Amino acid sequence: MASGTRLLSKPLDKIILSTISSYNMIKQEDRIIIALSGGADSVFLLHFLHKYIRYFNIQLFAFHVNHQLRGVAADSDELFCKSICEELQIPFASVSANVKQFAIDRKQSIEEAGRNIRYELLKEEMSRISCNKIATAHHADDNTESVLMNLTKGCGIDGLRGIAPILEGIIIRPLLAVSKNEIIKTLEKSGFTFRTDETNADNTFERNKIRGMIVPVLKEINPALASAVSRLTENAREVSNQYEVLLSEWEQQVVFSPINNKVIDTRTEPEWVTSASNKRVLELKIKALKLLPNNSQSAVIRHTAAKHLNLQLLKIHCDAVRELISKITGTAIELPKGYTAIRERELILISKSIPDTAIFFSADCWELSFGKGTEIDGLLFQVEHFNSAQQPNYVSSDKMTEYIDGRNIILPLIVRRWQAGDSFQPLGMKNSKKVADFLAEQRVSTRKKRLQLVVCSGSDIIWVVGFRIDERYKICENSNNILKLKVYLNK
């Protein structure tokens, strides 16, 4: 077998070296793991990087994934990769993965499952052997096929970006500017062999159909199709990068980010709600969204969902979320991956689906103790006893601190979530009011309403936490048995 230093094609070398330099893909002393399948592309990449190993002053490693899809042929691919690496004295590792079962378990196509498991295993190997880069052999034709696939799905500008030259700062694609035909011609001219995957000709696979049926027709119109698409993706990346800056500015205006105070305010998004329910939440300000054009609204929704929730939404989903602006409060729609978007009074809230019967806490109710605090899933409730001489001022400006007349209190005090049918007599009112109606008047969102806590004395609600105490338990002139109730965020 020919040596890697005999890879003959100075013009091709120049193009690849230019790509590496333009994107600063490789630095001195990088430790690079090559995704080696045994096909022409990865074999070419292996030989190319080996040829320039001293030039770049790098260390190379190779990693092969046996997908267990092609029986004996797949095993032969693995042995072939191992033999090349032995000849070039490049450390080699391989692993077998049941891609078919992986696809079933994750409800993915074979193509998608194979790609996902390859990257997962490559990153594991990279960590194991302390590499800092992964090199894949994607080339200009792969880029063309990816763009065409995205177009068939009605992509936005991001879909026109094609294959990223560098992904996540660690995955590099040095061959993106060269074609498959150039790669094969150079390998044959240099006397290098490679493996051929017969499934690449199976047009039942989406990418293969585009490669085998669509691309040839387009090349009849423009033989330099790959170059034309490469220019398109470069332009799209430039425009997209500029657009991302604008989206980030809009994001600051649209995304609701409550201040995380030490004392909880239940009318903002409390930290303990997120930690207790283990759900991430995105809240978008309707007033700010309305100031943007419709298409920009959808773009901001897509951008913020991806950034804050790692939720990839299609345009149809973003448009549906946007349409909630004109709907009545409480209107909800389902989104991918179990997320729900709901229209609140001033916000559109996107979170994991939360049924009305959801239990967010570890128990239905808690007893409060005097002196020491009572921890309730991230909150610390404290109860102290005073008489009129000990505490001259019983007025608190802090809505998470209240003073109660303790003469008619039934101990122990109980903290629980409010329930349908609950009522109390809000401070300053002559008649009782249902808690549901009171919270609605306070403009509490549907979701946060479900989490509202109340403090009870026997069957009486004496405090809707963070809002108001019961009129019947307020401090009066004759009060000489006084309870101080205070709630902290327990960090």
C-alpha cells in the first residue's frame, strides 16, 4: 500500500490548506481524532493529515464505528481501517454499535441514528484519549446534498448555511471545498485503495435519492453545482451571522427574565418552581413581540426556544406560537418534545406540558414549627411568636412577611397548595372571596396559579403567600399574641 506522503495533488492540497487556514481549523500541537469509515473520503483525509503531520506539528488518532448493518462487509471495513492505521503508525480504535436498535429506541431514521451515535462515540473517544479536535471528511458534494435536503423541507436561512466548516469548536471539516470526484481521482492516481459501501446506491435512503437522482440532473444545468452551492452557503452564513446579532438584540427585549431576589416573589417566575419541577421555562413578553414584524416574531421565537430550551422549532411551530398573541388568555398549543406554549395575560409561556393535576412538591401539605425554619422544596418558612411589648411595629412592607393575630390560631399551621373551592376573606374586605377569583384579580398566570401556596389554621386560610392575609386574623388593638410569618428562598 502506498505511503501517505505520496498523496499526489498539489492543487488539491492548496485548496484544503487554504480551507484549514481560513477557518483556523488546526493549531500547533493539536491532538486530532479522525472519523475513519474506510470510504474514499475518510481515507483521503487520513492520508492528507498524515502527509502534513509534521507541518502542523499535530498528533493523529483514528476511530471507526462498525454500524452492524452490513454483516461481513462491515467487519471487513473495520479490518481495512485498522490495516491502514498500522501502516501509517496512527493509533486506531473501533467500536461496534447496534444502529438499527438505536434507531428504534430513539424513533429515528437509520441515517439519523447512525450519524448521532457516531458523534456520541467520537466525543467519548476524544475525551478518553485526551484529544481536542475531531476531523470528519465532509466534502463539497456532501454540502450540496445537505442544502438540497434542507430545501425540500422548507428551511429558513439556517438551512442554507450547509455543513459548518467548524462545529462546536471541536469538529473540523477540512475537505469542504473539494469534490468527491477530485478525492477519488487523487486516491486512484496515488495508488490508494478504499472501501465502497454498497448501501450508498440504495435510493430508499433520502440522501442517496438526492445524490443519485437529483444532483445529476442539476449538474446537467450547471456542471459546477458544488462550487455554486458552496458560494451560496458562504453567503448564507454571512447573512445568518449578521441576523443572529439582530436576533440577540430582539431577544433582550422579548425574553422575560425575572430578578432573582433572596426573598421570593410568587408573582414572578421563582427559582424554586424550575428546580422543583425540573422543567426549563421560556417566557416571551407579548407587548415586545407585537412591536416586531410577523416574520421577525417567528424568528425570535425560533431563536430563543433553541437557545433557552434546546428546542428546535420549525416555521410552522413558530407561526403557531406567534398566533397566540391574538388569542384569549389560557389558549395553549402543543409543540415538539412534549413542550406546550400557553397564552397568559402579558406573556407567552413555553415549557414542558403541565397538566392541571401535576404534583410539584414532595408532599401535599407541611406543618410549620416555631423557631426553626421549615423547608418546603426550596423555600424556608419561619414562624416566630411575639407579644405587643416585644414587637412594637407589626406593619411589613415585605410581601413575604406577615404578622397574624394568634389568639384564635389552631396549631400546627399548615402550608399547602390552594385547591378548587378554597376561599378566604382578603384583608380590607367585608366578604369572603374564592382564592381562584382573588388570584385572577392579581393577574397571576395560569401556570403560576397552580403552584400558589397558602397557610392554613385549621380549615381557615390565613395567608395567600406573597399576596394577602385574611381580614379575620389581622392585628388589632387587643392583640397580645402575635405570630410573624416569613418566607425565604433557601439557598
